[in-house]
Amino acid sequence: MKSIVYKSAQDVVAEDRAVPELADGEVLIKVAYAGICGSDMFIYQGVHPRAKAPLIMGHEFSGVIEKGHPTLAKGTPVTVYPLLSCGQCEPCRSGNPHVCNTLKLIGIDCDGGMAEYVKVPVDKVVEIPAGLSM
């Protein structure tokens, strides 16, 4: 699949990669659109404190279900909540997973949506309402 890969500071390339293999609890999304965020610019500049090369960037994206979702059919338009929290620390247990002690993000701490396909945890998939464009 075609991917945009951060290789090192100010070195981002288009590269062919294998389509991600799914584990239990993961969904494959065929990406339609990906935004470029300020975080992506920090990654490109080589100054993001967590992003490590090689990395497919992109935590702001939309697309359609390709496979793996237990209730949404293939082709369903979706976006993703990109925060990956542990669910066990005090902030998570008190209903604040956005400030998890070990917070990670899709597209920063693991491969993201600047590719033809991306795998994400099933609980991070958000269906796009009918009538709303991707």
C-alpha cells in the first residue's frame, strides 16, 4: 500500500508498505482523507518528543471500514478517536482517559492514517453520521 513515512528530521517519503495485519480487537480502515496537524509538523521537523522513525504519520483521518468491525459493515464511513489510553491508571479510572499516565496516539506512537490502510483498536472507531461528508 502507498504510505507517507517519516524517516528522519525533514525526511518524509512516499513508500510502499504491506497492508497491516489485524490482531484481535482491531479494525482495518481504508483511508479516504488525512489531515496535517501541527503535531505532524513537529514530527517532520524532528522535534516531537515521542515520534520515532520509521513512522506512518496521521492521527486525523477518515475512511471506510474494510474489515474486522463486529457491528459496522464493510464500506461504513468512519473516523477514529486517536488517543490510546491504558484504562488502568487513576486518570483513566476517574473518567479522564485523555490525560492517561501512559497516553499514546495513533500516528505518533504507532502507524497512522497517512496510508491507504490503517489498523486501529475497534473501540476507537467512530461512525460518521449519514449525510455528513468524510
